[in-house]
Amino acid sequence: MKRRLRKILSDNIPCEDLPNIHNSYDVVGDIAVIRLTKASSKYNQAIAGAILEVHKSIKTVLAQTGPVHGAFRLRRLEQVAGENKTTTIHKESGCLFNVDIEKCYFSPRLFHERMRIAKLVKTGEVVVNMFAGVGCFSIIIATCSHAKKVYSIDVNPAAVRHMQENVRINRVYGKVFPMFGDAKEIIEKKLRRVAGRVLMPLPEKALEYFPYALLALKEAGGWIHYYDFEHARKKENPIEKVKLKATKKLESLNAKFEIPLGRVVRKTGPNWHQIALDINVRPT
Ligand SMILES: C[S@@+](CC[C@H](N)C(=O)[O-])C[C@H]1O[C@@H](n2cnc3c(N)ncnc32)[C@H](O)[C@@H]1O
């Protein structure tokens, strides 16, 4: 498909301008999200036309006009072609996700990581997802593992509304519990010492929220899945840099732990990486 897209673009865009075109784009349900630069924005209709021709199921092409921003991690979007809409249903790992990509965070690029975590969950486990968005990790865990309960917190009311709808359409009532509010407050008030596994899929805040992830874990300990962004020059190892940062913080909180796994989830920019750490916390 990518080859066809490049061929269509090379028929419509002068070859000296082709290197300015981002050759990756996200597909969320029947919406494609492209990125435009100053140099490529004049070709927005040509790019959208090529995508609509290659992916017959796509109804809308939107352009992301700035970085993901704010507490809710949203992206600014502009309609380029097709239907004027930002809500769609995305299919991933056999689950359906109803999402408004303008009002809620959603990234199809995390699909491998979501399934990796679901496969680690043991029968009867209680999971706390501190930053759940529209419920992707939580619902994939509920459908692909034998978890007992997944408490699924988000501070964005629109994300929680979509999460509730996704619990309904994926029939995971009684397994996934959407909770609206700040993860700090919800854990302090309602989820102390309940979980065998805690997910922290918000790199911007995960370090600050470590004390609450520890508080949500049972006294017997368990697993924390920690996410961070890290910059690393050629000779540096981004995983080791994140391990060092997380280790310092956890030691300052007197936790006993090991970090048996660190991995690069994806590249997020030149020399920038999203890193996942699987942290095993021993009994307190
Ligand atoms: C990067 S998104 C992760 C979404 C989700 N895990 C996924 O895979 O799609 C982070 C989410 O954390 C939420 N958030 C930000 N601050 C929060 C807080 N203090 N407590 C709970 N949720 C928060 C945002 O609204 C956003 O939906």
C-alpha cells in the first residue's frame, strides 16, 4: 500500500518536494491522520487524495497541526478531505474502540505494547490502569487474559465517557471499571493495596505518580509497567537512562524492586524514544 501511495504521490508532486512529505500517517478506524510541515502543507489535497485512493475504507483525512499537548494529551486536528468528523470506531486485537480523536488521546501505534502487557496478566489478577484513556489497555487485558478486575482511571471526562461506551460494546461489564478523576486521588481514596499489577501509560507524569502506583499495589508486591520518553545520542542507551531515573526515584521511596525488562516501545522523534520498564516490586 505504501508503495502505491508513493507512486501516486510521485505522479502528483514534483520529485524535489517528495522528501518533505512525512511518509507515515496514522489510521484510526476510518480516519487517516497526516502530518504536514510548512513545506508540505501546499500538497495537503494531493496527499489526502492518494490516501483515499489507496485505502478504500478511509472516509476522512485529518491533519495534525501541532504536537500532542495538555493534561489530556490531545492533538489539534484540521479536516483536509472526506467527511468532516473526528469520531470513529477502531478495531484492535479483536476489540472495538469508539473514540473521538480530537477530544481523547488515542494512538494505534501502541497496539503491540498493549497486547504484550495483556499476555503478562495472570489468572485472577487485579489491575489498576492509572491513565487509561478510552480504555484500550484495560479492555484488551479484560478480553485477552483471565484478570479478575481492571480499575481504569482517567481525568478526561470525554475519555471516560468513551471508555464506558467501550466497556459496553466489548461486553466487559463487571471486569473493567471506568473511574473518572485524578489517579492520585482515586488511589488514595479507593484503591489502596488492591492490585497485583499497575499500568502507568503517561510518560509525562509517571515519575511523579510512582508513590501512588506503589500505594495501589498489594502488600505482597507485584508489577508496575512504567513508561517514559528519553533522549539518547548515538552512544547512549535510552533504556539504561530511564532505568537509572526510575531506580533513583523508587529508592527514594524505599521500595524494594528489580527491573528485569526495559524496551523501546517506539521512536518518537530524532534521538527520542518511548521506553517501557517492567518493574517487579517485592513485598513491603
Ligand atoms: C498517553 S494517554 C494514555 C491512554 C491509554 N493508555 C491508551 O493506550 O490509549 C494518557 C491519559 O492519561 C490521562 N491523564 C492525564 N493526567 C491524569 C491524571 N492525573 N490522572 C488520571 N488520568 C490522567 C489523560 O487524559 C490521557 O487520557
